[in-house]
Amino acid sequence: MKKLTITANEAGQRMDKFLGKYLNLAGKGFLYKMMRKKNITLNGKKCQGSEILAPGDEVCLFLAEETIRKFSGPAPSAVRVQEPGRRRMGAGALDIIYEDSHILLVNKPAGMLSQKAKEGDYSLNDQIFDYLIDAGRFAPEDLRAFRPSICNRLDRNTSGLAAAGVSLAGLQGMSRVFKDRSLHKYYQCLVKGDIRERRMVSGFLKKDAATNRVTVTAREEPESTPILTEYMPLGGNGRFTLLLVTLITGRSHQIRAHLASLGHPIAGDYKYGDPQLNEWLEKTYQVRSQLLHSWKLVMPKHMEAPLEYLAGREFFAPLPGKFVRVLKGEGIGRGVPEQRTSAIADCRPSH
């Protein structure tokens, strides 16, 4: 017999979902049969599988050790150690903006994947996982039933605030507010051209999965999705403008492709940008990726338990050094509002 005590990290999920992760090689039919026969119980009683687990609940597996081993995948710690190229950047390199028992906010560097694209990649998700293991926040057994995960995916070469759920409740709660757009996201980017007015711009975006590119058009086309982007100039020198961008909708590559379609591509963007400008930036400032930064997250005014303490809070990630270097070199940094000035703090979505 094996007794499992539900932790805060695992609470909030259905009993059958928990079992499906813990005994991940077992079929659903086997799990439901074991529950019907009371070979798997919840708090000493027969269970159906639809129960929502709470911290402190006890799940008992009246199964032979051999059966448990047969239906359990390898321990996450073993997988972690054996993955090629693992930890080459080091978990300690994480730039942590905020941390508690439910969520983790980090300042992602440009050049790092949010989640791995192929076997052998080392992503921000992996780095966060390593950090939590090294900090003693998770034991290998805990990770059978829940694995921390990123809630918002930033493009590889976009820097800035990324949120991760480090408990199931934290992952569910943060994923919910990202999905329903009650959490407001603000970006800073440097674009080509002179922009002097705040605008809300609309369009239609269509993604080509084969090339991982999107196109933005003024009129609706088959399989296109409507988008809304709001931007406000923070400073400029005639050649470049620093923008504060609010994502009203959040589609893949939206900011990059939408601004490029308006004739204002982001500096350093090799997919949607100006090749000559990018070449000049690389030679002058050694910039090899788009100057687009996820700068601020504003939590909804009302958040469900257990994340109610986050309601209305604002979190900032400072601009990376290369971004600041270009601003100073172009004379744009001088006079640009600091993080918490009213000009920026009052820029809320106007929808």
C-alpha cells in the first residue's frame, strides 16, 4: 500500500487527473476499475474520480509495489539529469522579479525559448523547473502529479516578464487571467520612423504554421483573426521612436507584424523588420534581435482565491542592457519617463 498526501501544488485538480499523472502508464479503464473496487481510495473512502482534491487529502493505492512501478513513468529527476545539454545556462541565472508559493515572475532574456521546440532545447520553462528543484520547492515524487509551467509564451528573441505557475492553483489562476485578458500586458519597443500620436489600430492576422510567419491585412481574409493593438510614443529622434504598446488581443507575433504592416517595423527584427536598418544596428550596437520587451503586467482588480492577494498589483521588468544602450546612443533615453511615472502608469487599454 502507498499513501500519497496532496500538497498545495497538486490541489485543485480532479482525482482522476491526479491519478492519470501519477500512474501515467496506466489506462483510464484500469484506474476507474481500481477506484470502483476500492483499491484506490480518497481519505479512506470509495471515490468516483470526479472529486476535486484539497491540500491534506490522502490518496491510498492498495496496489503491489510491482504494479505501481509498472504503471509509473521514470522519476522526473532522472529525466532531468539525463537530458542532453541540460543546465548549460544554470538555474541560478534566473532574473526573478517576484516569487511566492503559487507563482513566479521572471525577466526572460532575448534568445531563450519560453518552452522547448525540440528535444535537447533548454528553455525558460526548463530553467524555472531546475531552479525550483534546486531550491527544494519540489521533490521528485511531487513532480509525477504536477509540473510547474510558463503561462505566457514570449517569442524567442523577445525579452521581459514571463509568468509561471509553481502550484496547480497558481498555474490555473494565471492561465485564466491571461486567457480572458483581464490581466493587462504592456511592452516597450523601438521602431523605425517618427510616431507622435497615441493610436489604437486594428487589422486581421493570419498565421502560416509551415513558415512560422504571420501576415497582417486591413481587411478580413479566410482563416484570419481580428487584432487590436494600442501604442503610445515615449520619445524619439526622427529616425526611431520608443513605443509603449498595449496588447488588446494577444496573437502570435502580433506586435511585430502589426507595426511592420504600418511601416514601423521593430528595430532588430529579422523576420518582419527592415534588413538595411537591422544590418546598421548590428554593426553599430551589436544588436541581433528585436528590441521588444515585455515590460509590465497589471493584475486584474479582482482575482479568485488563492491568488486574491495579487489583485491590482503591478510588476515591472527593467529594459535589457542592449536596449538601453541603443536608446542612449540615439539620444532617446534622455527624457523618457521612468517605470512608474504617470504618463506610463495611466496608459490603460481603452476598450
